[in-house]
Amino acid sequence: MTEYIAKAPTDEGYIDYSDVENQTWEFLYKRQMAAVKNRACDEYLRGLELLGLSEDSVPQLPDVNKSLRQETGWEVAAVPALIPFGRFFELLANKRFPAATFIRRKDEIDYLQEPDIFHEIYGHCPLLTDPVFAKFVHNYGKLGLNASKQERVYLARIFWFTVEFGLIQQTNSLKIYGAGILSSIGETEYSLESSKPERKPFDVMIALRTPYRIDIYQTVYFVIKQFEDIYEAMDSSIINKIHEAIELGDFSPTFPSKEETKAKDHHDC
């Protein structure tokens, strides 16, 4: 459930954002640009330039779509805050990336559990200008469309550890390509510079068996060498690998349970 309500676009696809909402975008955009300029991967930074996102107002989807269509044939589709798995995969299979059209309140400026338009546009859209990455997400959508409910749970892990929280090795330094990191001021630094998380070479079977939590900084990040690594993994054999992962079972979590986190927070108070 979410407290946020998506804003309805006009027939032409435009949305009337308030001054406060535009100011929120401006604050987030400028803060993240300073944080990611030396930490984001080359393809993401190139994508930002191609999109030419507004610095001081929430970008309008028709403007973003014009750039995406020109580069890779993708578009962004306005959706409610949360959509079912089936609808999510259907959109990706048709080269349409879902984006909730609300933006976070100022009291949740640093962290928001639901994906808002800043996360979707600033975090995800730049890499959809990259042909190999865009093909990976398209194949992911097509495979998910035909997957069972249980298989989709495991496909979600691949999405989580790549599209949302992936790292990439570039020119002797580690860079970020995951949208969940690139839209988070805290995790942008943490993912690359903290000694706490594990950083592992990307392996499909290991990723499929690795549990995660959505409400904390990640304890495990997977590192690719190039986007071909994940593109080549996303073929029909992934379903067989999912079944193998189910048979083998999950690795033990490397993070505390929610109950343990609550108990620690209560003790710290």
C-alpha cells in the first residue's frame, strides 16, 4: 500500500506539477548530480546528456519519450504508484517503462520505499538510451510475461541485483548503474565506499539464490564487466536456472530480520 496518489496526465501526456513539487525535483536533481558525477557509469552519464532532463522542474513524459524513442525505441508509461507483476512485465515486453507520476514529500526526501517519478526518470531512464541495456530490459519483460507466479519472484531478484542495485567495473574503478542507488543520496556513496557490504562478480545462479530487503542499504552488490553480461544471461535458459535455484534453496540472509532491526532501533532510542 502507498499513501501517494499518481497525478493524471492530460490527453497529450502532460502533468501540472505544483511549485513545491518542482522545487523538490530541483533539490533532488542537483543533489544527485553532484553525488553521481564521479560514481555513475559512462553509459548512464551519456544517457543523462541525451535525455536533457530539466534541472528545475519535473520532466514531462512526452519530452522524455521523444528522446528515448529516438535512441532505442523505448517510452515511459504513466502508471499508478504500484502495479501488479503482470502489468509490469507486459509494459517492459512492449518497450514501455512504468513510471508513477507522483514525487516524494519533503519529509521523505532522503528515502522513499515506493518508486516515485524522480527514481523512475532520473534513476532508470538514462540507461534506457543504451542499446544493450535496453535490449536486456526488453528481454526481461518478455520472459517475465510468460513466467509463473513463483518464477516471477526469482526474476524479481535478477532485476533487483542488476537494474536496481547493480555495479559495473569500468577503467579500473567501480561504477554504479543501478537506479535504486543512483536515485539515493546515501546509497550512492555507501555502495562504492563503505566496507560493510559484499561486492561479488555477477553470477546468475548466485543472484537467484540471494535474498534481499527493500528497506535497508544492500548488504550484497553484484558487479558486472559490461552490459553484455546481463543481456546474455537473460535468455530462455533463465527459467531452467530459476527451477535449479529453487531446488538448491536460498543462501542465508546477510542482513538482520525486520524484527531484529526494530528491536535494535527501540534499544537505541
